[in-house]
Amino acid sequence: MMHQLENLDLSTMSTEPSTSKPKPRKRFVGRTSKPTGPPSSGIIAHQIPESILRDPLLQAAVDQLPRNYSFEIHKTIHHVRKNEAKMVALQMPEGLQMYACTIADIIERFTGALTVIMGDVTYGACCIDDYTAVALGCDMLVHYGHSCLVPIDTTTIKTLYIFVEIAIDAEHLTSTIRMNFPSSRQTFRERLLTEEHIPTGQQIHSGKPTLAIEAPDESKGKDKEADKDQPTRLALVSTIQFVAAVQRLKDDLSAESAKAPVGLITGSESEESTRPKLWHGRYEASIPRSKPLSPGEILGCTAPKLYNDVDAIVYVGDGRFHLEAIMIANPAVPAFRYDPYSKKLTRERYDHAEMREVRAQAVRTASQSLSSDGRWGVILGTLGRQGSFRQHQAIQHQLQSNRQPVPYVPILLSELSPAKLACFAPHISVFVQTSCPRLSIDWGYAFVQPLLSPYEAAVVMGTQQGWAGIPDGQGDYPMDFYEKDSVWAKARTWKPPLGV
């Protein structure tokens, strides 16, 4: 959910658009100002006509939106006009809906299109609702706040994704990392271990170690000596809104810094003796990627496995939902979160042992149902494109092809809840849901019957390796639901064999 800002006060002003007729029923509300940053030459910039980029009335409208949020209004106007759209659907997460009416006014004022604001809950890019947009008579959909997880060539309507990149205090971010993280790998590890007593959620801390970094012992003397002159290795990740900030952070950390801070951490200029001390060495910063996501971007269900020897994960963003995905995929790597709104760096932890045991119990219960002829419910999520029909078919085929075929019933649900699934008791002994793996991981304990993800169902059927009792990290719980070439990505394009 996006961080909410205060509503903007608008001053009345009636205008005439440069290329479309005014709508008597609506007046644009704004003020005049000079356009910011138009190209100095050329006809187009990023395929946007200069007539749009230099339109002072349109720029006045754009100025009503927060300047640090990139809603890409000029780009949107261009695409609406180019597509000759008549009805445009606007879909965005709840944290951005306070700007929906302003954006709708701008689109209607500067194009010939009408708008529809889609107010249903939007948890992520998987919830893009092109089906409903078409049913409403729309011929174009603008989806805000998420990356193009569902390719535009597969949607049933012309679709424009607006990431809504958010500008943050990049200098403060870099200084915060340099103040708290030693650039020396050996020193970083020693410092990290001495701070294991600090509770989760507080600045630079951690609680009880759980599958986290281990203290060095005598047998690791050679490794310790080798780490002495090596830079600290950091993996930098974020949501799509902050990928640009993460890239700049990587550039800043990858070079030595000799710049003295001027009140970046304390908030005011001070004497040299009272200024915060920063580590000025070079870090080995990397930006991992799970294709088709952007470099550094993670989802709540998809995060990369860090195969390199990484000392820590640094996540830029508010909340823990996305961060937990990469923590689950990499239980041995310490994780830190920088909140760009509160400007705090905190140590974050995850109870891997509890999660694995809860999910293992669900798998064991589901396995027992195979010998008792228990019926399974195979749920197709219908909230936007959360559920994949092809994947739904693949799971049914897997149940039918089992050595002892498993009886099942297909179920369509937009949102899952313990109360809703309890209505199917006692006829269903196990549920498999295609909506979101995190529903099973985060909330599975609240359901009476096991609520399995596609991965967990495959473990029950014996087609995927489980995570329990596997040494050397081979049994880590995978978070690759949308990763290219993963089993689950392929399942979304699965086709039944001939004759089935």
C-alpha cells in the first residue's frame, strides 16, 4: 500500500484544452505555471509529442499532484489520444486512490475520453482487472503502482502500466548505510554479531537468531583473515517505486566516499566533532533480479535466491510484506529495511522455523488425505488475474494423474477467508489455492483444513522436493511464483495433453 500524503487544495480555474472540446459537465481545477523540464529540441521525448510536453494548461494540472510521485500524466494523455480511447479505466492500490479523481479530471479534460475509477481492492500487479474493465465498456486500462506482471500482449484490453516511481532523499539513504554498515566485511560481521540482542523493529538490531548469520569459530580463521580486506557485500532490493533509488544507492556505495556529512543524520549542521562518522570505503553492492521483474524489484511471492556470498540484504520500502519474500528465500542472510518515509534503518527478522513447521504440518495432513479418499478443493482466484486458469487445469491434471487419483472439485473465489472455506466442511479435506502463495504461508494456520499453495500441493504429490530435512540450504522454501522458467510460470502456459 502506498504511503498516503495530504489531499491537495485546488483553486478554481476554467481552461480550454489544446486539442479536445471542453466538457460542460466538468471543469478542470488548477492553476497556471510554467512547464517543468521540457525537451530543448526535437519533436518528441520518449515518443511523447512536444505539444503535450509543452502544454502549459496540462502542466498546471500536473502540478496539482505531488511532485515526488511520478504519475506520468503526459505519457498517459499521449497514449489515450493515440489509442483514440473513449472510456478509460483507472486501477490503483488504496494508497493512491486519493489522487484518482484528480487524475480522472485531467484525462477527461485533455482527451476525448471518459473515465471509470475501479475501486475494488488491488493487492498487486496480479490483480490487474482487464476483464471487469471490458465488461464496463472500457477500451483502455491504466494500472498504477505495479510493474507489468501480466504482459500487455495478453490482456484483453489496451493497457498502460504506470509504476509511480517515488523520489526520496537519496543522500540520506546513502549516508544512513555508511553510518551503520562498516565497509570492511570483517568489521561488519563482528558489528552485526554484537547487536543480536536488539529487538526486531528497532533501529539496527535483531532479536533471537533464527537461521541467521553464525558467529565465527576457530575453524574459520582462514575465512576471517580472507575477509579482513574485503568490502562488505550487500544485496539491494525494493518495490518498483524505488528501483531508481536502489540503482543510485548501488552506484554511491560501489565507490569510495570522501565527502563529509553536513547534518544528514542529525538534521542540522554541527561541529566536526559532533558530526556522525561514516564509513568511506567501497562496498560490493549488487542488485539481484528475478526475471521478468526489474533489477532489484521483489514481490510478496517472488524474490531471488542469493547464491553469491552476501553479507546482508538491504530493502528500501515501507512495510514488510515484500521484504519477507526475500527473507523466506534466503533464511541465512541478515535483512535490513530502510523506510524512505520515516528515514529509519531497522534490522528485520522472520521466524523461519515456525513458518516451516506450520507449513510442514499442512503438507503432512494433506498427505494423509490421499489414503483416506478425501476430496480436494482446487480454488481458482478470480480477483483480477490472481488465479491462472491454465495453472488451475495443471493442478487438476496432477490430481487425476496421481497413482491413486485424488477426487476434487473446482472452486472459484475472489477472496479467501477461514469463514468462507468453512462453509465447504466436511465435504472438502484439503484446499489448493492459486491466488497467492502468501495466503497459505501467512494465513494458513487460521484455516481448519490445509490451505496449500501450488508448490506445497506438488510436494504432497511428490513432484517437487520439500524443504524439511535437506542439508546445505537445498531445502529452502522457494519464492519463485512468477520467476521466468519456474515450474509455476510454466504452469500458467500449461496445455492439457491430447485426448485429456
